[in-house]
Amino acid sequence: MSEPRRLEVLRAIVEDYVHSREPVGSKALVERHQLGVSSATIRNDMAALEEEGLIAAPHTSAGRIPTDKGYRMFVDRISAVKPLSSAERRAIHTFLDQADDLDDVLDRTVRLLSQLTNQVAVVQYPQLGSAAVRHIELVLLAPRQVLAVLIATTGKVEQRVVTLPADAGEETLLRLRGIFLSATKGKLLVTLPQRLTAAVAACPPAERAAAAVLGNSLEQLAGINREDRMVLAGTANLARSTGDFPLSIGPVLEALEEQVVMMRLLTEMEQDARGVSVRIGHENRYGGLTEASVVATGYGPDELAKIGVLGPTRMDYPTTMAAVRAVARYLSRILAG
Amino acid sequence: MSEPRRLEVLRAIVEDYVHSREPVGSKALVERHQLGVSSATIRNDMAALEEEGLIAAPHTSAGRIPTDKGYRMFVDRISAVKPLSSAERRAIHTFLDQADDLDDVLDRTVRLLSQLTNQVAVVQYPQLGSAAVRHIELVLLAPRQVLAVLIATTGKVEQRVVTLPADAGEETLLRLRGIFLSATKGKLLVTLPQRLTAAVAACPPAERAAAAVLGNSLEQLAGINREDRMVLAGTANLARSTGDFPLSIGPVLEALEEQVVMMRLLTEMEQDARGVSVRIGHENRYGGLTEASVVATGYGPDELAKIGVLGPTRMDYPTTMAAVRAVARYLSRILAG
DNA sequence: CTTAGCACTCAACATACCTAAGTGCTAAGT
DNA sequence: ACTTAGCACTTAGGTATGTTGAGTGCTAAG
């Protein structure tokens, strides 16, 4: 009972099961694959695989289906990332090149990815924390109302209306802006809090109060505390997968709506050498996703923001991983250029 | 066979069916309601109602369920909008009063509404078209890059980065801002296009090109052409309803994701005297929603933007209508104050 | 280590049957 | 002119019972 063949059997099981959505038995296996041995031998191998917890039988006399652990093995040791078809590559280019602003780019990206994979696609907004300050603007709307605008090098713009403790003039505002700018321009957003408090402390006492309020707002705009938003597309794809199999759709939809959960999940995922990270079934500790898998990767200058797809554990990992990686790369290129 | 009693029977059928999710028969009806007649009489009434197309029987020997037309009759002529419980009223206040900016208000509103109704809640962003210009700002990011910001009286802020045809200095920008502002400040957004082109024409020739580009961008920011966004919550509720009944979830999710469809649908809905508008089943001409009902109403100063919920045709209309109306009113009040 | 053979298990399908709910209709009652 | 009791009829759904077929594990031989 050779080790390599056993892995080969596992691969065959995973592939067939992903394709047919039905438990796969020893006989069907030898028919569809050139394994060079009889079904009885395969049965022995399968018994061993089951022993190791890589596959399982739904009931005594059905074929086997991969367990989460089996998929994990498949993803880590067996499968090779499948290259995209040229048509798919072309689709990525033509579809994404038309986008104009950041919102549009991300929107198109998720739609594209969900179509490519027939799954739910998710993308985090680029994390401001990893970006730097490009510009700060303070606009006087009324004697005590100021619009504070923070523009990051990612192209993301955040703004908010701030109410000052006392009236302020245009000149005051202009001076404060100068102070803030010289203290932070080009610096990483993560470093904003210290820099801003220092800058506020250096202000003339008369303007200290206003400066404190504004500095505070700018900090919040940087989004250090606030978890950022994400965009998703293709939820309808869940319905299809669900129809065939007991991926109960409710909890998944809840998880997707509870953006906090997804954000945490995505952020936690460390990508491996191949540049894609996979979470399978129970590896997602959040309850609603134990029958789902997530394939994600980072994008952008430092690959901190994540993009990925979510689908049933029974998914075509090689293709999905390829799609996620390709889209992420192209997205990075667009954002860089 | 009295007319009023027949309506009473219809009401009873609708109420029981909404409650039990099962076809309701004549015997069960006389038991659960004080109708003062025997089941045989009810049977006669039911035959008449079926004749009129208000109810139907799934199969020969099952009870009756209301048809779309039956629900329509129920909503229009029989039901009274049910007042909310005081707990629910309180929930609305406490939950919405914590919100700060517009995004947050709308986000909280849909979440609340979806919880209140156990259905999918949808809200359009307030239409900028009905709002006026509060402020315009032009920020020089680089010699040829300008951030154009448009702030509406609704509190909504739109911004975009614009590339100029030629370099421009701070003074030029300041002057252009002044021209734009004096031409548009306080004016309705719908009137922006004419006002802006006039303002551009009045510019000194040297700055005409830059002004044209900027004016163009501001127009787009006003969102006249672009259909606006919407926010939704509670998609997971679909899963529950679907479980019990053949509201196939896929098409509905698609419709929700194709925001254009929902936007059109909501915008088309004209509210009646009671201040709520209802679309039932096949009245939604879009294919995916023929088994769904939409309850919506306008909100905001001119009630142009819409808020509503979407659920299976078998829904508790009186309660849902009450919730939608109450939330819309409170939302209007918040936006006004 | 592989393989043929075989007894065994069990979900899934089909068949038949029964039951309970519900109907429509007719004829009698008010 | 309506209401009602009674009854024959229909039918989805549940239960009991086979039958089939895919698939397994094991044993013994190659």
C-alpha cells in the first residue's frame, strides 16, 4: 500500500466529489481514473485514508467524501493552482480597466470575482492604517462648523463635519491645517495619533481647544479604531450551492451581514507561499461558517487589505485559488498605477 | 350569502394562513373565529371567493390559501394598520437616536426595520436632487490634481479627484470656487447643470478649460445622472421564510444585488392615503420577485427617497405596514432635526 | 502487496395501504 | 332565500413492506 498512491486516491476522490457532488465509491474511481489497480486495492487505500480522518462515509454503504482535514491535505500537498483560461484573463482586464474611482474599482472587482468563481466574493477596503497621509483639508462651513477631510495615498478620502467648541476664523483654520499637515504629511496613518497629539500640544493656547477637537476627528478619520467596510457580491450564488447540499444558507448570510465577523476572519488569514490562504470548514471558528470555506489573499501595496471568496467546503480549490490570486494581482496593479 | 361576511371570511383566511403557514379549511375557520355560522356555510362562501379569484386551493382536498388578488383585497379593504407596541416604539427611538452621520443613520434604520419585521429591509439614500447646495470646496492636491467636494443640505458629502487639463495655482482655484459658490450656494441640486454651465461661460478665458472640467465633475457629484445607492439588511431573514415555502431565494437575492431593479421598483411605488404602498406578488413585474411582496413608503422632507421591506407574499401586512410607516416617520424627523 | 469473490449493510426507490382533512353537492330545515 | 346536516368523493401524507443497487469489509488465494 504505497504512500504516493494513497494521496493519488485522495486527489481523485476530492476531484470527483467536487465535480459530481456525490459520495464516490471505489468502483467508480478505478473507472474514471487510470490508477492501475483494482477496486479492492482502492478499498484498502480508502480504509487507510478513513483511518487517518481524511475521508468519511455518510453511511455504511455509500461512497466516501473528503473531510475538512482531507480538503486541507488536498490543498496543501496535492493540488496545483490551475492557471486561468485566456478568456478569463481577458475578462479581468477588460472589465476592470473601465473603472474610474476606488469605489467603482472595488465594486467591479467583487462582481467579477463572484462571476469567475460562482461564489460569494468579498473585498475589504484598502486599510488606511497601512497608507500614508496625502493631504488634510479643513473647510469652514459655518463659524463653528468645520469639514475635516483626510486624503490617503491609497486614494481613499474620508470626511466628517466637526463642531468646534468656539467660533473660529478662516485664518485660524488655515494655520491649524498648516500645523497638522507639516506634522503628518507623508507619514503613515498608523502613526497619526502620536503625531497629532504632539501637534496639538504645540499650538498656541488660544487655539488649543479647537485643535484638540480637530485632531481627534482626524484620528478617527484615519480609521484606526473603526474596522473598515467591505463590499460583497454574488450572494445569490449561495442559493445554488445550498440547493444541492446542507450548507444552511441562513447562518452564512448572517455572517456576511455581520461585517465584523468577516473582517476579522479575513484579517486573520495569513497567506502562504503560493500567495493564497485557505480556511476550510471548521477551521473557521465562527459557528455559522463551519460548512464553508474561504479563499483569500492580500492586495495593494503591502497586501494588507484582503480579497477573497466564500463557498461550500466542496469547492474547486485549484480554480478558485487561481481566480482569487489573478484578480488580486490585477487589482494591485490598478491601484498602484 | 352576505357580502360583509364573505369579506370577513377572507380576512380570517388571510390571518390564519399568515399565522399557520398552512392552507386553511372551513372547519378550522369556524373553530378559530366567531363567525356564527356552520362550516357548510363557510364552504359556500369560500366557493364564491374562489370564483372571484381571491383564494385558491393547492389541491382538491386541501384548505384554501389567498391569491395575490386576495391579499390585495385584504390590504386595500379589510385590514387596519396595526399600531406598534410601545416596546417597539421605544426601540426605534433609542436605537436611532444614537446615530451620528447620515451613513450611520441609514445603516441603523435598515437594521432596525429588518429586525422589527423579520424581513429584508431596504432604504434608498436621500435623493440629492431634492436637496440644495450647502458648500463647494476645491482642494489642490498636486499641480494638476484637484479634489472637488460637494456638500448638500441633507448632510451628504460627495467628493472626487479631478485631473485638470493644465496646471493651476491656489489663487485660480480659490477664484473658481468663489464663482461656483456664488452661482449655486443654496440652490437646488437639480438646477446645478444650467447654473454651472452659465458660471463656466462667465469665467475669464484663461481659466475656462479648468472651470469646464471642474463644473462637469460637480455636476456628476450632484448625482443627477447616476442612480443613487441603497442599503439593505436582513437578507438572512429570507432563508427562514424560504425554508417553509417556495419563495425560491436565488432570484430574490439576485434582484437585491442588482440594485437597479430594486431602485426602479421602489421609485415606482406611489403611496396611497394611508401613507404606505404595497406591491404584492405578480404586481412586481420583475421576474424574480413574483412570489414576494414589497411594502414601502417615502421619507425625508419631500418623501422622495423610499424605505421599505421585502418578504414573501404571505406576510403580516398590517404589522409590517405599521413598522415601515413608523420607522419612516422617525427617520424623517431625525433628518429634519 | 494485490485481487477476486462473497456476504452484508443500507439509502433510495417503489408499492400498497390507510388515514385525516377537506371539498362539493343534495336534501331537509328555518 | 339562506343555512345546515349528511354523505360520497378526492387526495396529500404517513407507515409498513418489499426490492434494488451501490458500496463496503473480509478472507483466501495469487
